[in-house]
Amino acid sequence: MSPAPALVLNPDVGVSPTRTRRRFTAAYKRQILDAAAACTQPGAIGALLRREGLYSSHLAAWRAADRQGEARTPRRGPAPTAPNPLTPRVAELERALAQATRRADRAELIVDAQKKFSQLIGLTLPPLDASREPR
């Protein structure tokens, strides 16, 4: 007696679980509109739509766009904005500021090390205000 075949719970059917939005070119829309206009028999338009995998709403929207003179339906969503021309300058200034900050931090460390070294060897420096002579 042969063993029973293994039960496959998730067979690979070659279909992705999420569908992608279909996009139709203006040439394809024009081709479908011309084919629909050439249909004279009852039910021919329905057969055309089934064969192409389209809905009647596609045909209605494309006809309306054709009447208005649009090559295709307008894009949905927010209008694209032009890039800010100041962005490269701001980035350049931010890099310069970061470099200047690093140099200032290094200078403070050097001054602190010099102060500690002068204290270790017993060298006293006059205060800054006392070293200046009155004018």
C-alpha cells in the first residue's frame, strides 16, 4: 500500500495577494473607443468589454474625456510641487555650521588642556582684564 499524498495547505497559484492598479495608455483607450464605435450588433460592446477585462464605467469615462478633448483622464492626488531652489544652499550652510562647531569644540579642548598644563607646572597667567593696559 502506497503512502497517501501530502496535503498542501497553501498551494502556489501564481497570483499575488494584492492587486496592482491597472493603467491604460492613451493609445489603448483610443483603440477601445474605436472598437466600441464599430460595434453594431446588440451585445457586441459587452463582448468587447468582457474580452478586454474592462467595465462599462471605463468606456463611459473615456468617452467623456474624449468629448472634452482630453487624451487621458487627469491624475488623482496632490499636484506635484516644484523643488525648493534654496535646499542646496541650506544644506551647504548646515555643513559649514557643523564644521565650525567642530573646530570651536576642538579649540576649547586645546585651551582647557593648556590651562591644566600651566597649573601642573606652576605657571600662573595673569587674568585677561589685568593684562590690558588702560588707554
